[in-house]
Amino acid sequence: MAKEQQVSGERLATHECDVLVIGGGPAGSTIGALLAERGYQITILEKAHHPRFHIGESLLPANLPLLHQLGVADEVDRIGMKKWGAEFNSPYHAGKRQTFIFADAWDKSMPMAYQVRRADFDDILFRNAQKKGAKTIEGCRAQSVEFLPHGKGVVVHALREDGSKETWQTRFLVDASGRDTFLGTHFQTKRNNPKHNSSALYAHFRGAHRLTGREEGNISIFWFAHGWFWFIPLADGTTSVGAVVWPYYLKTRKKSIEDFFAETIAMSPELAERLADAQRVTDVDATGNYSYICNQTHGANYLMLGDAFAFYDPVFSSGVMLAMQSAFVGTDTIDTCLRQPKRAAAALRRFDRKVRHGGRVFSWFIYRITQPTMRDIFMQPRNLVGTKEAVLSVLAGDIFNKTPIWTSLIIFKMIYHITSIRYFRRSWAAHKKRKEDIKI
């Protein structure tokens, strides 16, 4: 439904819908498709045009059931590079490499994932939302929001790229704006994560030396003095390479970002060897203030999905899975809020628990992955009372099902803390250094 109103002599197009979604990435497109299937009038506002570049090319096995439920699994299979595991490379262990295979996790039904070009992957999800009945508008940026009194809805003002303005009145608002954190900015509740902070440099290369055989599509992680690198092989022959570094290191840059990135890669001889014959085929991008969290996940008539709520660190490739998972939970939440208002408060509390649960599980490992005790455990894994299987389940993203991993994870954490105490001086020095590293 559309109408026009005049504000200060300017004619504005005004529209109505049941649910307005800001952002057409994995979270926004997923919830748009699912809610449209349930018969709601959905509009998705996307500031860019698909396909568009986005970093974060590595998916988790837990993405696969979600892709099947959305009906896009075959399309993703056609564009993806199969990823059967993850490889960790440590200069602190004489250049040793350790590979973890997803099939060794507790649940054997999710043995692989994909590496994808996000431009193609996100486009598949966005067009799927269209096919399911969601109205999608590209080149349209949400600018401001008003929450009407007495639960009468939400008004969002948007600007199209041609300069025209539009207003949307909706019963429920979904913020899936990613790092823009539309509502976090509006409410001024976005905060740098006090427990973690990092920056990233990244580019794509052609001609990199990959692993062979079935391991070719594995993600490779390389620790180095200032953080860690990712090495993600893509199906078209290019490889995504990025350095996630502490803020102090990025501030030391005195030369071009290209030269700085090249010098950073040279700090990891194992990675530099894989890129010895490679050619960089994209510009080098840099992103600061990589880790953040908003105070809230929801309100009475809005939800914040995926990166719009929080982003921690890409070391375990959890971003897309957590975004899509929040969209599935968000779909049930909004359906309850709109159809059964008396149950809305309980549904919103459940949404909050689920969204925070994902970040909490991954962040425990993220905060410690560069610490010497965790590096030792990862490079010399043991499966005491199923601890290795449980950790692999986390790496696979299997943290929302009924897989019985939690007792083993508690034991794994106890092993970590006991080992840290055993090497107290080393652990204390690493703890103090990390506190300095994460300072902005």
C-alpha cells in the first residue's frame, strides 16, 4: 500500500508493510524469504546493488541445513568450493600445521561446508527472497527511524540513490544492516567490544599455492606476531587472504596500504611461501574497529540480526552462520509477536537468549585463540572424554541443536585453565600483553 504526504512543501512517497527489513545480506534476505513464505508483506531495503563485494567468504557446516530449508542449497553448491576442514599453522611450534576435519565432530551428518564469493552467495539469498514474495528495493538507504507511541508501528525514512525520499510505516522492523548497525547508531548503543578489538587488511590473489586433493578448499589460519592470517580458496581460482591484527599494529603504517600488507604477509614465512608466485588481483582494503557489540538485541517491535547486533572476530568463520541462524529464530519471534501478542514478551526473551548464546560460545574461544595455552592445545589436540569432538562441533557451528557437547566443553575449559595455571608466568605475561594489544 502506498500513499503520498507533503512535508515542508516536499512530496514524499509513503508505503506500508508488515515487516520492513533494513539490509539485504544473509540475515536480511533469510528473514525476508521466511516471513514472505508465511504470508507477510515484506520489504527489504538494500543500500547497494547485488551482486556486491563483501568480505567473509567462509561458511560453516551448520549453514548447510539452513540453506536446504531456504531451498538454495543446489545453487550454493554450484558456486562454492567444498571445505572439509580447517588448518592451523603455528610458528610457535616449529612451523607445525594441524588440520581439523569437520567429519570428526560429534554430529557426523555435517561433514563439510563451502567457501563462497560473497557477491554471488548474497545475491542468491537476495533473489530467493524475491522469489518467495518479498519486495526488494536496491540502491535505497534507510536514514532515520521513528517509533510511534502505543505500539502503533515504526516509521522509517529512506533515501534512494536518485535523490528521491520515501517513508515506510511498518508493524515490525528488522535491522539487518550489518556493520552499519542502523539501530545501534540510532539508539547510540553500539560499543567497541571491551574484551576484544581488532582490525583487518585483506585482498584477493590469483596463483596461490593451495593444499592438494580433498584439502584444497580448507581454510588455513596462520598465527603471527601481531595477530593471525586467513587463507580462503575460492572456486574461481582466486584466494582470499587477510590479516586480522591488533589496533596498535595498524597504527604503525607509514607507507601505502599495499606495501604495508605485503610487509605484513612477509612476517609469516609459511603464508609468504604460498603466495610466492601469486598475483594480487584486487585492491587492499582495511577495516578498523572490527569488534563491537550493541547493548540490546530487540525491542517491542524491532529485532537486530547478525552483525547489526555484534561482531567479534572472523577466526572461526561464524559470522554468516550466526546471521542466518538469528534470522531463523527471528522469523518465529516476529510471527509470534504479530499473531499472538500475549506471547510476544516470552518470544522476544527467547530470541535474546538464542542470539547472545551464539556470540557467547564463539567469543570464549575468540578471546583466547592467540594465547599460548590455546595455541598449544590446538596444535596438540587430545580427545579426552570427547573434548576434541566437542570443540570441532563448535568449529562446525553445531551449537544450537541438541548435540550433547556441553559437558565435554566444560571439561575442555577446565583443561585450558589448569594448563594456564601450570605455566602461570607465561600465561600472566600473555594476559597482560593482550590487554595492551586490544587497546584502541
